[in-house]
Amino acid sequence: MNRVHKNFSRRARVATGGAVLAVVALAGFGAVSANASAPATTPAATATAAAAPDRVTTTSTHLTIDAATKAAQAALAAAEKENQRVTVAVVDRNGNTIVTLRGDGAGPQSYESAERKAFTAVAWNAPTSQLAERLEQAPNLKDIPGTLFLAGGVPVTADKAPIAGIGVAGAPSGALDEKFAQAGANAIAHQVY
């Protein structure tokens, strides 16, 4: 055996050893890959969903996409009647955007501003014009991420609880923005299904 070992050059021994290691590594990888795709037999694999009792859950009311769209269209139509170029956003109770309509010629800043006004209105369940007045007593409110304390946002409620917010931005004054947002909220109140 010594003689055979001596006949191999150092380079050949390294190459042979490398080839052997490669085969062993591939065999190990194949075994691991095969095990990774095999179904687990641990207790976690047999776990079932836990049923939560009614007393630990809550149900919330959400505005439908149809109602949100009609509200946004009504707000945009009110603005267009007065030759105003605005963006209208409707968000749900959690501040997630349901629909946004950017009117022809609305400024680029109006998109984000409308969403932030809608979020602010639903978060505090108050028109943003009222909330802007609160900044005098609590100026740090404006530091809350995603909010915009400028007139132009109104909440939508169901049983006095906020379920959505409508924000309008782009008119020359917040009072006009809020007037158009209110037109959207009124459209929801007067929808017949």
C-alpha cells in the first residue's frame, strides 16, 4: 500500500481527495434535500386551529368598495362643478386606502395629502378642520406618522363609530377640500341599496 501511495503525486492525491469529498457532499445534500421534502412527524405537524370563544373577538363594520367608489366620485364631481382640480381618497377604519381618484390636472402633492387627510379624519373620528384647531393645545399631534392636520378630511361613521375617512386635497383652501369631502360622505348617507 505504501508503494501505491508513493506512486501518486501530491497533485493526484489532492485531486482524488477533492473528488471523494465532492461525492460525499453531494450524497449528503441529496439526503438533506430528500428529508426537507418529507412530511414532518413532529407534534407541530398534527396541530389544529384553536377556536377562539366569542368573548375574545370583535366584529367591525367596513365600507364596501361600491360605496367608497360612489363617495369618491361624488366628492370629485362636487369639486369639478366648481372647477377645482383635486384628488379624493377613501380609507377604511384601519387607514388602508379603499379607493383614490385623482382628478384631471390635480397637483402631484394632492394624492398623498388626500390619503393622509382621510386617515387623520378616521383615526380621530372628526373633521380635520376641527383637528387642526387642536394643534394649538397639542402641537405634537402633527408628529404622528401618516397624519395631516389640514382641513379637507371627514370621517364616515356607522352607529357613531368611525368606519372610513374621506380626504380631499388640491383646492386652493382647506375649507373647499372639506366641502367636497363632505359631499362624498353625504353620498354614502343617501345611497339606496
